[in-house]
Amino acid sequence: MRVLFLGFGYVADATARQLAGSASLAATTRDSSKAKALEAHGITPVRLGNGAGALEQAIGDCTHILVSAPPGEAGDPFAPLIGANTLENRWCGYLSTTGVYGDRQGGWAFEWDTPAPSQPRSVRRLEAETGWQARGARIFRLSGIYGPQSSALDALREGRARRIVKPGHVFSRIHVEDIASALVLAMKRPEAAGIFNLTDDLPSSQSAVVEEAARLLNIAPPPEEAFDPETMSAMLAGFYGECRRVSNARAKQVLGWRPRYPSFREGLAAISAGEKASTAPAP
């Protein structure tokens, strides 16, 4: 496989690490320092901003494309740069969000459900994924992402964690390494098409996640707060304004995928163990 990442953030980095040694890798960037970092990890940087030639050549050279760059207010940043027929005979995957389902009021969200996004960023995601799917891309709708250096453990240590209580509110989430493993499986199964929800097995409250992180850190959790949108950012209020359970049954059935971390408990425990191992004194 020759994999091209259009955008190279947290999920793309985890996917690249799982593909290392079994595929040649390239990724787009506009930043010279990031280009050097990519090269240091064996990933060919594709510099944007120097005309369309570099991107066209990179697409021509690849067998697989993973699109992870989010749309802005002007729309998808890459779709206008790529010809309508460019993806023919290439595997393409687009990373979207389960936010496109909107508020299910605690009900389950399945891939065949009609999207009903209520937040502007989710509306833009739906518009972008619709465009990519029309070109033949597989769509991966991701739940709340966490992992090393981006979890409730970090939020607690940095004083950002809040234990907000909203009765009945649950949310689905997924460890970044489980996203990567599903994407790698999908790349190896070109016959697997359509939309896939990528999420763990246990939709749960955010307060439960914060409490478990505090237990692992052996500290007291932050005090409980009643849900009050007037005291929080618009993004946080939006998070608590939608309640849904997301099904991963199709990814399991079609891709043969199983999350290594079926709930936040296993995921946080693994992150904590990795942190302790990295800081342990050498023997």
C-alpha cells in the first residue's frame, strides 16, 4: 500500500504508526517544521501552497487516501483541489463525526439513520462527507476521541476537568488506537464500502469518565456541578445538549474489527500504565 494522508492530526498519526513497515506513507502539510518531523518518522511530506503539482503527483502515486482535515466555514479544504475522477481505482476514506446524527435523546444511532445535525460544525461535516461519499469514499463517523496526551487524565492534571451532572446524559467515545486499527482493516478490505460508526462498546456519562481518571491518579475528583449552559462555553454546552448512543455493530460485522479498549475503563488504564512505564527509572 501507498497511503496518502490529506491532513495529518491525532488520528492520522496513530494510523501512520500502525501502518509503519507495511506501507509507504505520505502526508500533506503547509509547515516546514512539521515537514521535517514527518520525514524523521519515515513519512514523505507533501508541501501545500506551492501549486497543485505536488498534490497531484502524490495522489497519482498512492493507492489509498485518508482524508482527516476538517471542513471550515468555506467548506472542505481538499475536495476543490481534486478532480471529480481522481479517486477512481483508489481506496479513499473520509473521517467524519457522529455529531451528524444530532440529538437522539439517548437512543441508538445507526449508519442507516437519517442524519440530523444541529450544530454548525456537524452540519459542515455532513456536507463534506456527502461530497466525499459521492466520489466513492468510505465514511468513518468517529465518536469522542481520546488517547495518550488527550484524555481525562490530562484534563484533571491541568485543572480543566469538570464533573457536570446532567441526569440521563450519555455519550459514545473511542480510543485513538482503536480508530487506527479499524482504518487499517478497512484499507485491507476494498470491498467494504459505505458508512461505518467507530466507537467503543459502552456509551457513558462524562462524569463517570472523570471519576475513573481521578481514581487512577489517586486524587479527588472535581466537585459535582449541575448542568447550566450559562456557565460553560458554547462547545461544552453543545456537548451536553446532545445525547446519543452510537452502535459499532456494522464495523464489527463488515470489517471484523473489535475495539482493544471496549470502554473508557480499559482505555484510561492503558494510558495510565503507559505513562508510568515511560517515567519509570531505567534498570
